[in-house]
Amino acid sequence: MKTQHRRVKPQTDASRKTTQEENGLTSAVLDTVGALTVVLDREGRIVRFNKACQRTTGYSLAEVKGKYFWDLFLIPEEMEPVKGVFQQLRAGQFPNEYENHWVTRDGSRRLIAWSNSALADNRGTVEYIIGTGIDITERKRVEEEIEQRRQELEVLNEVSQAVTSTLDLQETLTIVTDHITQLLGVSAASVALCDEARSDLSFAAASGAGAQFILGRRLALGRGIAGWVAKNGDPLMVPDVTRDSRFFDEFDRDSGFTTNSILCVPLRTKGQTIGVIEVMNKGSGSFDHEDLRLLTSLAAPAAAAIENARLFDAEVRRRYEAETLREATAALASTLDLNQVLNSILTHLEQMIPYDSACVFLHEEGWLRAVAGKGFPDADQIIGCNYPADDALLDEIQRIVRPLILDDAQEDARYQSWGGIDYVRGWMGVPLVVRGEIIGYLSFHSRRVAAYGETEAALAQAFATQAAAAIQNARLYEQVRAGHERLKALSRRLVEVQEAERRYIARELHDEIGQLLTGLKLTLDMCARLPADEVAGNLDEARDVVNELITHGRELSLVLRPTMLDDLGLLHALLWHLERYTTQTGIQVNFNHIGLERRFASAVETAAYRIVQEALTNVARHANVNEVVVRLWAAQDMLGIQIEDHGAGFEPEIVLAANASSGLSGMQERAVLLGGHLTVESTPGSGTRLTAELPVGDSSEERGNEKQP
């Protein structure tokens, strides 16, 4: 800043005129230059105020003339320093340069760089202060932005190099939090990643105070500052968390950490929010918009690096899972023995999804049967036991047909401890599905809270698909093998039945019809030797024998197959048989029927008749009752049959497994051959209920065709 001293001499008229001309010329010059020029008297009042000053401030000369410039233009925090400079100027001390802000009429601030000069009287006393200034507001802003951008680029480059130096996800996340903690000077920083399937955040990395506590914690989307940012996708700066209702203070209470302020930005890639970066408690002052801008700038490369690491990690995991599944599938396909299949399932599951214990349940006759397990303190309390199928958790799996996860089973009212295991915290149930039908479940148990996530669920479901097919194949093989055994038994029994039927027919022919024919022959022989007047009596006797023969022949025919079944249909045949059954056994039959007035296919009518006939025979032989109920009902596509008594009862599983009842097996085979099914419910001492359902099809296709045996 240059200082000029000019002495003021007494003026004459001529000199006064000259001075006025000079002043006019000076004003014209001042108004034409681009710089701001202001002239102050020694008290700081404005004397001259050129056009540039007027344009910059919005004030005219008339509005400011005679007023103290600090009252008009200075900001409070700069008033005292500027007054100090003014006093130095009055005292003859002239700084070369000085910068300060001026406030304009509209309230905006302009940064002015001033150079000052002074006019002194003949005694050397400063009479006027002349300030020439340049508005450097924009230049300063650009310089600051350039410097800030340079610093940010250095930081971004440093972070980018660090995070791209590895594809390990955990290492990438730790690099991000470590650098952010140092660059922003905060007490703590964390990265939380979104779990879309669970609609929450998982804190995957943290640096600074409380880092070990926050790792692995989960937070619902929308809850707390981090949850709000993740849900809305917008950054959030909270100078004082006690004044923001969104702040979630549970972590502070549990960890002892005190959060004062928070800055949180979303991690976004490909238009999706994949997580958040959250920093707490800036060391110097409060978070400002520059901190927000810097953290936002850091979030972009961090998000890209995190996404790359996640993709790489997912690819490595997929390869491992694919190889493990391949090995498991090969192992499952190598045997058709059900026990070996179940043991192989549990062994390979342990390699893919860590668990403390696991169990395989299969649906069996309305119950869930624990058919295999591993890791239980006392497996005998679980394996082989039946459990109710109407469990709330299993109902939910049945509804969604996909794995169900409980982060903490002890906190879920639906979870019921069973088999004496009370250590379960993390739990996952996986359906075993074959052709759209759930045949059972895999149950995983862990002592850790939140032990299972969507990754484990997807892997478990992929494995369960293979396991379900292997179980079904093994069960089908077992059924086929058992079917072959039953077929052999039935074949043997068929031969026995045929021989018994032949013996019965032979006995009837010999004992009844044979004797009657012998008697008839003797009677006729006697007629030939008798006088004519005695023949009539013997002929009447012969006629009675013939009638008896006809009756026995008809009864034998009805026993083998009632002709009315073909001529009149199922209902009439059953009415005849039930009446005859009551007459022969003394057992009263309560017969209820709906829809039997129409005809059915011959095979259906025959099977229904034989099932009722055989069931009633078993009642007469074994039930020891005086009454039995027979129910038949016909729907559009199904014929239902039920025979119920309240007699002795028996153990169906034992009888069927031992092939001890050819009657039961025969009824079952008849139902199965028509595409239907037959079930037997019985308990010793409580009676028996036999139920069969036969598909009826189109009766016109077989009506009149070959008669069924």
C-alpha cells in the first residue's frame, strides 16, 4: 500500500476555480475507472463514492455521503479490526494491502482488496483517506474451490487407490472407515450394508471408538439416522442428536459411547442404495456442508469398490457352493437307501451351512416325524419321534414355500422348544419340496443370534431341492421294494384263494349238488320200476329235488358274483348283500348312501362291492360287534366308501407290514389299481374305520364291457 502526503495551501479565487475544475475532472476520472474508490474524511465519514462503489453496494452517493462507512458496510466480526486499520491510516501508518468484506444493500457480502492513500494539510495532518479497491469475491471463491477440489482429488485418489488394491470385502470396508476417520477427524466411523431380504442394515465395518461393539449389529431400514438415510437415499447432517427424534440411542446405552453429532451419507451404485457411511462427533467444531460434500464425494468410489468386492466375494462363494452342491448331489444319487441318504444330507449340510444341530422332518400320516438328526445332546429324545404338524412356524413355511429365518428364536412367540433343546437362538427352517408338494423340512439350530441370512437360506434351499429329490427317490424305491414284497405275498395268497375257492366249489358240488343229483337219479330209477299209478308221487319228489338244485346253483352263482351287480347296479347289489349278511351273521348294518342311484363304470362298481364285502367279512370274523355302519357317497368324480365299527380293533401298521391280512391287502390293491386310495384307522379296543376313495371317470366307457371278477 502506497502512502502519499500532500500539503494544502490557502486558495485564491483563481486557484479556487482551478480546484473546482480539478475536482470535476477527478470525479469524472473516478467514475470512469472500474475500481472501487471511496474518499473518507479523517473521522471516517464518506466524502466521495464512485460509480463502481455504487454498482457494487447498491447505494447512491447521496445515500452514503457524510455517513460513517463502518456503520454501512462492515460485518460485525470485522468492524474492530478495520477501525484499527483506519486509526493507523490517520496516524500516518499506511498498510500496503488490506482485505475485508462489505455488506451490500441486499445483504450479500463482497470481499474487497483495498489499497489506501491519504491527503494531508500543510501541517502534515491527514485530512482525507482515499481507498481504491477491487471486488475479489468471485476470484477468491474460485481459488478456494480450486484448492478444495485439489485437496479432495488427493483424498479421493488416496482412498480409490486403497480400496481398489483389494477385492476382499472386509478389507475394503475397513480401509474405507479408517481413511474417513482420519480425513474428517471424527471419533468414530462405520459402514452399514443393506440386506434387502431382511429390510435392515448390518454394520459390516467400523473404526474408532465403539468399533467392536457396533460390528455385526443390525438396524431396521427407517430406524435411526443410518436407517433413515438408507431408506430415503438422502444424506443427513445432525449437529445435535438430542434434538433429532430420528436418533436411535439404544446402541449408545448398551455400549457406553456418547454420540453428539452425526453425518451420514448413502452408498449408491447403479441407482440403488447399497448401504451408508456414518461418522460421529467431529473433533474440531460441528459438521458443515463441506464435510457433507467431502463425505459424499468419498462415498462414490467407496460404493463402487464395495460393490466390486461383493461381486467378487459372491462369485467365489458361488463357485464353492456349486462345487459343494455337485459333490453333495453325487453323494445323494449314489444310494437309494433312505438312512444313507438322510445321513449324507446332514453331513454335507454341515460343510455348507454351519450349525450346532440340525434335523430332517418328514410328513407321515398327519404328523411330522424326525427321521434324522445331528448335533443334539440326546438324539434318542428326538430321532424317530412324531411331532404335531400344525406348528405356527411350519404353517408359515407352508404358506411362503421358502426358508424361514428367526434371528433370535427365544424372542419369537411362534418358536416352540422340542426334544429338550433350549439353546437355540438363530433358527432356520427349509421346506423339502417335490413337484410342488412339501414332503418335509430341514431344521437348523445355532447358539448365535442372527446366525442365518438370505445367503444361507438360498444355499440351503438349493441343497434342499436335491435332498428332497433324493429322499423321494429313496422312499419310492422303498415303496417299490415293499410293493414287490406285497405282490409276491398277494400272488401266493391269490393261489391260496383260488385253491380255496376251488375247494369250496368242489365241496358245494359234491356235498350239495352232487348229493341232490344222486338222489334225483335214484328217484328217477325207482320211477322206472314202479307201477304207473305210483310214478306221480316220485315225480313230485324229483321235481322238488330239481328246484333245490336250481336254488343251490343260483346261490353258488351269487356267492361267486351277483348278477344284479351287472344288471341293476351297485346300490341294488349292496342292498341284497347287506340283507343276506345280516341274516347270516346277525350283525345289524346301518347303511347310509348318497348319489348311488346312477351307474358307474363296471370296474368301479366291482371294486366298491368287493371292498364292502371283504370289510364286512372282517367285521364278522374279528370285530365281535352287533352293529356296523356302512357309508357310500358319490361326487362328480369320486366314489367314497367307509365301513366303521366299534369293536376289537387292531394295529394296522403291524398287520400290513407282516402281510397278516390278505383281505386288507386285497382291498388296498383294488383301490390303487383304479387310481384311488384306501386308509385304515384302528386302535385296539376302540374299533376300526376303513375309508376308500375311488375315481369314477366316465361310466359310459365301460358299461357293458367285460365283467370284472
